[in-house]
Amino acid sequence: MNVALGGTFDPVHDGHRKLFERAFELGDVTVGLTSDELAPKTRHVERYVRPYDRRKRDLEAELSDLADEHGHEFEIRELTDPTGIAVEPEFDALIVSPETREGGEQINDIRRERGHDPLELVVVDHVEAEDGERISSTRIVAGEIDEHGNLTPDREGRGATRPE
């Protein structure tokens, strides 16, 4: 099975790892990583997002061990459009979170219009932080939690602009 998922992944956290784990359980994985131009447009909160090449390097490090564990291949491709790679015919499944399921349904509408089979939408629930709220990159960048959801009250966040 050819599995797709996409995101900004800055920084990678346990919620992302749960998405990746599920993807590799299903098959070979292609991750669409938002371009430097697209990444700020996908944020709900304005914040600095590290450059594509740094995010890609970190993502490769995360995915390589999982790929080996599951005996599957992976590829990282640059996303320049919100519907990304998932509208391409070679994919069978799309990994989504509860809040991105609607986007997955829109991708399936586009696929049908193009004469492709719809993707199986695999919804992966959030991972909760120590305080019961979901782990998110925004919370990590703000200094509220670490990548595992542990509270970090003494840590300062990254801020909305590129650090000097």
C-alpha cells in the first residue's frame, strides 16, 4: 500500500510520531513537507517556522528508523499546494488527524474529479500532553511543553519571527 501524509513538522513531536507509526504499519510512506512559502499559510497561529532543509533533515532522521523497523520505504517531497501530493493517482491511503479529516475528504473529491479512486482516510487521534491538552508544535514553540508533552514552565518559546 502507498500511504501519504503531509505537514510542516516543526518541530516533530509524539503526535507526529503516532501518525508516522500508523503510516508505516500500512505500507510505503510518502511525506509531503510544506515548502517555505506554504508553511506560514498553514499556521493557525503566527510563528516562526524553520527553513525547509532543516525540517527535512530532522524528518529524515525520524523516519529512517521507523522505515527500517517496518520494512518499508519512505520519501519526502516538497508541498507547494495545500492538497499536495495526495491528489496523485499512486496513493491508496492518507493519514489524517481529526482536524484534517475534512481536508482529506476534499482531496478525495479532487481525486474523483480526476478519475482516480478515493483514498482510504486513516484518522489518527491526537496524543495528549501532561496537562490533558493535545501535543502540538505551536505549544512546543511557545515553550508550554516539550516534544513528548511534558510541561515546561521554565522554558521560553521561539516567537513569531526568525531568531537573530
